Amino acid sequence: MRLYYLLLLSPFFLGSQAHLLEGLYCGKENCYDVLGVTRETSKQVIGRNYRQLAKKYHPDLHKGEKAKQEAEEQFKRIARAYEILRDDEFRADYNYMLDNPDAYYSHYYRYYRRRTKVDVRLVVLATISVISLVQYFSRKQRYEEAIKYFMTVPKYRNKALEIINQNGSVTKKGSSKSKLSKGERKEESERNIRKVIEENLDIQGAYAKPQITDILWIQIILIPYTLAKYVKWNVLWIYKYGLLKRPYDLEDKLYLIRKNMNLGVHQFKAIESDQIDEYLAKELWIKANYKTWKDAQEEEMKRQMADNPRYKAYRRYMKNHGPVISLSNHL
């Protein structure tokens, strides 16, 4: 019967410590209980109790390895509790945890903010800044790689030289071609080719020229503007094409074609202009037309693969030497 009553009362005893979190403050112990004080006790009394307990459990005052180890553990408990209760802000956070046991995330935030002496918000801001810098310089590096590559492609290089010959090359200020050495003339030519390629070649996708609006910081700042623009665009779309039933503009036709093809903005921009004109001529912004065109493209690809000698050889190999299923495992 006594065991029955103990089991009934156990939730109340356990509940008194349930609000204490492992790893925060004094762990599963109450800091006030560790120092033998209450929440109303003054800092002077807390300090006096701490000194008395620290003197009692100081490891140097105990002999024997086991006694020293036990005293050291007690000394750490006392020191940790005193560190929490002697600081007014730390003590206020601890009292807040005792009064608000369900605010788990707030307790962790308050505790580690005090322990690290660094505001979590500053950590978030610093992280976003680092990501933005890495993002910008990585895009810049990829753009440099793209420009260097196009400078080696004969098609773009010859076109750039043709434009330079038509417009005349630009030399450094205060110098003339006649005074330049062979090496300097080569450097000047490469610089002019690069400039023409940068001005006339629209590189899209991952190797596009980095823009300040592409970095994370700017994108976060522009979130309200982006959302407002998105809502406005959808409202106008419904109004123009849903209610008024107007014919699609060129820009909207291209948007629908891109959506039908499931391509990103940069991927779609990388398509040649004559190919875009073909899509428009076939009216691929209409889903039925796009499906018919896509099916025809897939059939053409299958036909080309069937006529491909390598694919034919592969099919013959699979027919004659393909995987053989052994029946021994099923018997």
C-alpha cells in the first residue's frame, strides 16, 4: 500500500525538477539548492555561502584519490551555481527558465548568448555576409573562366578581331603602336579582344557576369519588393488573360514556352535566336502544340538512335549476349 501511494505521488516530485534542462545552467539541479539559498537571498549571502562551501570542498583539503575526486565534483557544482547566481543578468535568465519551463528555445538562446558573449543575431549577420562574399567571388571566377575560354575559340576570336579592325584598336593612354614592343602589342591585342567579347557576348547561366543583385544579402533586402512584384505580375496575368481574354504578348509567349519546356531563365536565354523564332512559329506556348512538337522530337530522336551504327551494334550484342536469367535459383 505504501508503494502504491509513492507511485501516485512520484509525478509531483519528478515535476518539481522537470523544468530543469540538461546542459543548461546547473543541469538537472537547482542552482539555489546547490548553494543552499533561495531566490530572495541577496548577493552578499550567496557569496558567503559559496565561500564556505568552496572552502569545505576544495580538493586540496582532502586526502586520498577517491575523496579528492568527490570533492572536485562538488567544487565544480558549487562554482557553476555561483557563476550563474552572482551575475544579475545570468540570474534573471535562470529565473526566467524556472518561471517559464515550456519556452525551451528561448532558454537555449538566452543561455548561449550569455556564455559566448556574442549575440546570435550577429552570428547570423556575419554568416550571411560570408556567404554573400563567397557567392560573388565564385561567380566572378567562373565568369573569368568563361571569358578566357571564349578568347580561345576561333569563331569568337575572329569575330572580335573583325570588330577591332572595323572600329580601330584602343591603345593605352600616352603610348602608340609604333613604340610598343612585340610582347606589348600582343598584350594590347589580347586586351582589345577581351573587351570586345565582354561587350558583345551575353553569357548566361552559371558563368554569367556577376551582378550585385545576385548575392544573398541583396536578395534578402529585396524580398518585399520581389514578393510585391510577384503578386502584381500574377494579378495582371489573371486580369489580362483570364478576364479580358487578350492575346498573349511576345514576352508572355516566351514565358509560357519556357515553362512548357521546364527550363530556367538562364537556360532559356542561352538558346539561339533562330531556334526561339522556330518555337514562336510553331506556337509552342499552346500546351497542345508543345505536346505534339515534343512527341515528334522524341520520335525523331528514337529514329536517329535506331539508325546509329553504334546503337545497332549495341542492340545486336544485347540480343545475342544479353543478360541470361538462370532458373537454378528459382528451382
